[in-house]
Amino acid sequence: MMDDDDGKQMSKVIRIDDALIKDHPGEMVRGTDVAVLNAMLDAEADLVEWLVHHNTERPHLGYRNVGRRPIETVMLFVSQEGYADSL
């Protein structure tokens, strides 16, 4: 058994590795950050893919688009005379 500073015997001693305690939360946070960032990048890629499909590939039946795709409606508006002057 070990003695403490007062000379008393210590029956149960817990040894703590400070380096392990300091490093372990960092590893957990880094792992969590990487997982969150990867999930965000995957979600962003899915959103971009859907937006391209929604705006350029599928026809729309709305009264403003008259069956055109949104990108076609935008391009028609931009190509109209006088649009550049209004900017």
C-alpha cells in the first residue's frame, strides 16, 4: 500500500492518465465533426441534384410557366428586349 502526504496508508488508489483524458474528448469531437460535415456535404449534393432536375429537366404545369421548365421561363424573360436596360 502507498502512503499519502500525511503518512496515512491509502487502501484504494486511482491513477489517472492526464494525457489520455485530455486527448480522448478531442478524438470524440473530431470524429463527430467529420461525421456532421460529411452528412452536410451529402445533403448539399442531394439538394443540388434535385434543384437541377426540378429547374431544368421536368416540365411544370403552373400557369406562369405554361408547360415550360423554369429555366426556359427565366431565359425567355432575360432574352426580352429592354431587360438589360432595367438593370
